[in-house]
Amino acid sequence: MASGAAVSACVSKSMNLAVAAAPLAPPAPVPAAPIPKAPAVAAKRPLTPVGVRPELFKRATAALDRHSMRIPSHDRIAIADFSTNSARPRFHLINMGTGEVESFLVAHGIGSDPEHTGLLHRFSNEVNSEATCEGAFLTADYYVGKHGDSQRLLGLDPTNNNALDRAIVVHSAWYSNPDMIAKHGKLGRSQGCFAVGEQELAKVFERLGPGRMIFSARV
């Protein structure tokens, strides 16, 4: 037993010496504090573009935000300002990055101006009304119809959701040419379509294209 006790004591002593002689493990590295990310900055929109009514531009950008998931391209929009006479360029194509504006003549519907005064008096979404309708439209595909080269529109609001059924489109027309103003002081009238001048259609199609918004309203 004495011998056993001596062995135990030696083993214990040896273990204690081994533990004492073992190098200390290096301390675990302290993870670096994460660098805070700068908050994302929303794309800056231009101030009200020159020649566009501020309240109308505000409504148009609100509509663009409201329908953002359905409108693929936000770089350019069109605003049809039916507050003004058809003798004035009131179809505004706006570059949302630079604020640059190109404005064109555009006709309104017969049903919106029965007396042919040159001013839009009412909107309508009713089938066969031959009136212009208000709200946000999504530009769709091109086709050739009874008015030649045309572009289909999809109405995104309750005030224009019959646009496709009514065949409300963008097309050109002789009665939207500038010489109508010299002769009559106003443009002719469409059946509710956005009819632009015959020499302007290609430029409108090029600037607008499919997948963008047209906002039709008055203030």
C-alpha cells in the first residue's frame, strides 16, 4: 500500500508538472465589429420639369410609385395634360433622370368635347363614349391597325381599366398635325385615343416604347 501510495503520488506530481509545463493556448480572436453600411439612397427624381404643371407632375410620380410593380421601366414617363387647349403641346415626354422634356400636340376624344371647343370637358371610361379617360396607362405592344402604326395601352386605374376593350391606343392622325391649328385654332378629335401628329409618331414611339407609363389628367 505504501508502494502504491508512492506511485500515486508520483503520477499525481508528474501530471501536475505536465500541466504546469504545457504552453497556454492563445486567446480566441475577438471578432471585429461590423462596419455599419451607409443607408441606401433612393434614386433622385428631378424637380418639376420645365413646362409641366407641378401638381400634375406630383400626381404622375405618385401614380408611378403606386403602380411600380406593373411598370417595368421608370426612366421616362409621359404626361397628357388635358387642362390646356389642344392647340398647345400638352403631351409631355419626361426623362426622369435629367428632367428633360419633349412636348407634342395630342388630340382628345369627341365624347370629351362634344361642342369641339378645343378643350376637354369630361373624362369617361365607358365603352362607346368616344371620350378620353384619365389615369395611369402601361404602354404595351405595337401593331398596325385602321390608324396605321399604333401602340396598345393597358389601363391601370378604375378610371381607365376599359382602355384595352375600347381600343384606346397611341396613333397618329392628320387632324393632329400642326397645320390644323393654323386653319382652325385647334386640333381635331379622336375616339378617345392619344392621337399625335403624323410626323411625330416615330419620335413618340422611340422615346416612350413599351413598358412605360402614360399619365392622363387635368388640374
